[in-house]
Amino acid sequence: CADCGDDSADPTWAVLPYGTLVCIECCGIHRSLGVHISKVRSVALDSWSPAMAALLPALGGANELLLALPPPSSLPPPTAASSRSERERWIRAKYEERRFVERREGDAPSGPE
């Protein structure tokens, strides 16, 4: 899972437009954020057009951009054992606030508009 790092979970949910794969637990949190921040689709249950399926691997590198900066010690990445509130705090910081995205001088602040 790109969010909690659970290696035992089969991450079968794609987070669009980022192309990351997440577990069912983190998927539920993404759904609560709203489609203006992220949208999730099942890799196995939803239908995918050939264009969408081809785009997913190309977007996979977005996780590296979303995590370009190390998180502060006050906000450690969640683990498989983390509570829902700990996961939600991390996912909101990562996708909604984009706190770990490296910004260059002159870049506009990112986040929900």
C-alpha cells in the first residue's frame, strides 16, 4: 500500500489522478476526502478503458513526488497497525495539504482550491 506500507495487504485500489495503489483500509479514507482531492477505483472490480489502464503505470511515479520531502517526526508515516485516525492524518497531509511536495521559489502553494 502506497499510504500505510502494508506489504501483507493486496493493494487493489488505484488512487487517481496519482496512480498509486492502496489497500482497502486506506481506500476508505480516500473516499471520504472527496473526488476533488482523490478518486479511487478498484483494479479488479471497476471497468478500465485501455487508455486509463495504460496511464496507471505512467502515473505511478507520482508517489515519489508526493513524498519528495521527509515527513516531520511529529507526523510519521502510518503502518499496517496504525489506527484509522493516524492513517487519515497522514493521507490528508500527503494528498490534501501536499505537505511533502518539494516546492521551488515562486511555486504557488498547492492544495485544495
